[in-house]
Amino acid sequence: MMDNHGPDERIPERPLTSGIAEGVRAFVKQMTDLGRRAEPLRHLLEPSGIRAEAPGGEVAVTVTAGGALIAVDFGAGHEEMDEDDLAALVLATYDRALADAERHRREGIEETA
């Protein structure tokens, strides 16, 4: 391969590692600090569920702390229910699960304030 630079025109070689290493160290420190500050809110991101159950146990709904639906479980007695009544019970139980998730979220934010 031909070198287009004469001996006096060479581009000076710089150690690449010094600037990169400093940047990586600064980035790691920044991410570590961010992780420490975010720790009190970490439970909001975890997929742990908040479960609400219908009074008779026919339906249970689980949502994340952020309110995303994780599961709908059917218990004893749901087979005998009218479909419309069962659908209404699922929605009412889902609403209760969302309200519980919101309460947990507010409590978590109040703890960090």
C-alpha cells in the first residue's frame, strides 16, 4: 500500500486509548450515579404485578405498576355466569387493579419526594 505522506508529513500518532478510556470512565460514572438516583423508582419498571380479585373470586386481574395488563385469571363460579355479566366483572376488576396501581405509584413517588 502506498503512503501519500513523506517522512516529515506523517500524521502524528495519538494514543487512542487515553481519550476513549476517559470517556468510558465518565460514562460509567454517570450511569452509576443515574442508577443510584433511580433506585427508589425502580419498582415502577419491574413487571411485578398488582392483583385485584372480584369479591366472589370468579375473576382476578393483574396489572403492572404502570397499569399494563399482565393477566386475567378465572376462578370457581365464572362458568355459571352470563357472558355479559362476566365481561362487566372483568372490566370492573380491571378498573380496581388500575386504581390500586395508581395508588402504589403515588405512594412510591411520595416516598422519593
